[in-house]
Amino acid sequence: MTTVIFVHGTGVRKREYEETFKTIEKKIYAQRPDVKVEPCLWGDELGTSLRANGASVPRYEETLALDQEEEDKEILLWKQLYRDPLYELRLLSLKTDEERNDNPFAETPADELRERVYSLTPKGELQAKLAEAGIAEVFDEAREAVIRSDAYNEALQNVSEESLGEYSNAISRAVVAEAMLICLQQEKYPPVLTNTKLRDKVVELLSLALADAELGLGGWVLGKIAELALPIGTNYVEGKRGAVTNKFSPMPCDILLYQARGEKIRDFIKQTIEQAEPPVVLLAHSLGGIACVDLLVEQSLPQVVHLVTVGSQAPFMYEINALCSLEFGQPLPDHFPKWLNIYDLRDFLSYKGSKIFPKVKDEEVISKQPFPRSHSAYWENDRTWECIMEIIPR
């Protein structure tokens, strides 16, 4: 029996790991019920934490900007909706009389749409997709949050017969984005967070339930899309420094910890491998991929027949001569197993390996997710699993 061991990356702790592990189990067992899937959760025991309760964190201004010029408008829109589910509605509420093209009957479609949103009871395919997406339980809460918002009520004042479809689409995106945000606040990680096909299908079905119109971005919103990339102000970061540190520090700090004391993480992975039934396929995400590459360079582990890195920085670390196990210019040792490397052009933490190491086979997947969500979107991507299932021994 082949064993697949899942090694996670930076900033991941038990709750998130368990959700991802369930997804991986489900995807593998659907096609290969004969395969055994084993966890390798090193983050809880060996990952970083603020051991002095943040005593080292001063108050200072800090910003980070990413070049978004190449991002698609729809991806840019969702990037903003992930931060603020009401953002598109806020934009629509800013329409002037000239932009709205109001008519004497503008109130009628607004009242109609308001009633449809309020009284909607998901049924049939919509109900099934909400359940599949993992947001059925929070749907009503998300809808209520949107209905109670000023942005929603102000935007509805601008609805006309011609724009009914545009507004139903915007409301649907707002409700779905709000449901996703609620899940994150509850430390739940449903498939819809990273599965764009599933997310867009739920939005489409919800929009059709509100108004018989094609899903898409309204022309007015498209004209304003450049305004969606508003940076987070330095005053906010300064005022929320402790909360920001608590939320985001595990990711970069795990990387720093690994570079300084990575041997403990590699030993943890090795022990998991030794306890597993061979042959073993190592499935490693992000920093987990770096740790597995280092381990397999340093030691011959013949029970590992294939390494799969997903969204990994190992090739980049080697190119800048920062891979601790191998200096730039040195080849992979003969005992190193076959290596499949999966990357996404929108995941700025993923890199290609075939031009660095001849042994690597690169495969590109397309998540259609903005960064950083693209870094976690591999597990709901069909192409990811097509590539992985091809290499699991029978």
C-alpha cells in the first residue's frame, strides 16, 4: 500500500491543517481508496509563537505594496471583496444621477430586488452548491449582514430596470464574500475559500435566484475597477500593530525559524516517514517543500519514491544560494527521489524547478485567485490532482 504524507508550509496550525488534510484525503480517496494518507503536522509543536507575549513588538508604521497592474479585473475585484465584502456595493452607491440613467419607475425594481433578497430560501441546485461550498450554515448570517449594511441600502437606491442584473450580481458576490469572511473569523476553512469554480457557481446560482440575468461585472464597475486596489493606510497598521503581528507573524517567522533551526522540523518529517508504510510519496506545501528537499538531500530515504512540492520556494532558495542542504552549483545527489513541482503564476511564493534541477518535472496550475489566496488554492484545483494522481504508485 502506498502512503502519501502531507507536510504543510508556513503559518499553519492544527485547525487549518485539519481542514486541508480532510480535503486532501477526500481528493485522493475518490480515485485511489487503496492509498493511505498520513499527516505530518509540525507547526503546533515546532512552529513559532510570541513566547514573550509580544514584548519585542514596537509601534511603528509599516506598509507592503504589491504591483497589481497585471491582475485581471475580476481577480482584482475579488481581492478587494475578500477584505471588504461590501466594497462593490459601496462603489455602486456612489453613482450619480447622470451615471444611473434613472427613470420614473426606478423604485419599483429596487423594491422588487430588496424583497427577493429578503425572502430568498435556497432550494435545489443552489442549496446543494451552498452545502458543497461549505457555507450553507452561515448563508443566512451573511445575507443578514449585507441587508443591514448602509452600503446595501444606499446602493439599492440606484437600481433601475436596466441595471437589475448588475445589482443582483453585486449583491450575490457580497453575500458569498461575507459568508467566506464569517468562516475565516470562525476559523473554518471550507472549499469555497480557494475553489474559484465553486465560488463563482454559487454566485451565479444566487444571482439567478434574485434576477434572471447573466453573471458578470457591470460596465460602471469595470470603469471604476482601478480604484479597488486601495492600500491599507499606515495609521491603521500602526494602530493595530499587535493584532496584525498576531495574525501574520507565524508565516514569515516560521521561515526565519526554519533557516535558523530547521533540523528539528526535518527530524520530525523523517520520523513520520519511518513510521509510514512504504512506498511513500511526500506531498509538501510551501516551506514544507523546502524542508523535504533539504531532508532528502542530506539523507538517503529509499522508502520515499516521489517528492511532490506545491507552491514551493525550494528552487528559488537554491538559486540564491540559501538552501541549507545544497550550495548553488552542486547537483542533487543520486539518491534523491523523483520530484514533481506544481506552481501557479499568480502564486508569488511558487517557483519553477526544471531549469534549476534536471530531475524536476514542473506543472503549472491556474487558480484564478489573487495573491496571497492563490498560495493556498492548489488543493481545490482539478489540475493539481491530475498531476498528483499520475505519479502515485499502484
